[in-house]
Amino acid sequence: MPDTIKEDLKAQIEKLPAELQSRLLEFIKTLVPRGIEGKNLLRFEGAIPPRELELMSRAIEEGCEKIDLGEW
């Protein structure tokens, strides 16, 4: 980012009251990507035995894919 943009941002932020600066900071934090790239998770591949993965998949299918119309 060119220094002129940073300087302009800083100048505009300094004009805001503290409350708005705080809100702006929280908003800016939501714009910054979080987490890690999927390729960094490959080292965990195979950490869960296939049988356990199958049991988890079955539990999800049986428990999460049903709609209980009377629930709400």
C-alpha cells in the first residue's frame, strides 16, 4: 500500500472520536483473512481411522438430515 494511502487513512482515522475509531478497528479486523490454507492441513490426513470417519458420516446422515416439522 503506498504511503500516501496509509497517511490519508491515518489522517482520517485521527479525525474520528475514540468510539468510532474503536468501531472502525473492529470492522477492519473482520476484513483481514483468518485461518490457514487447506494445504497446511494435509499433515493431518489419515489421523482419524477410516472406520471412525464412517461412523461419523453415518451419525451425521442419520441425525442431521432429518426435518422435524413439529420441532418449531
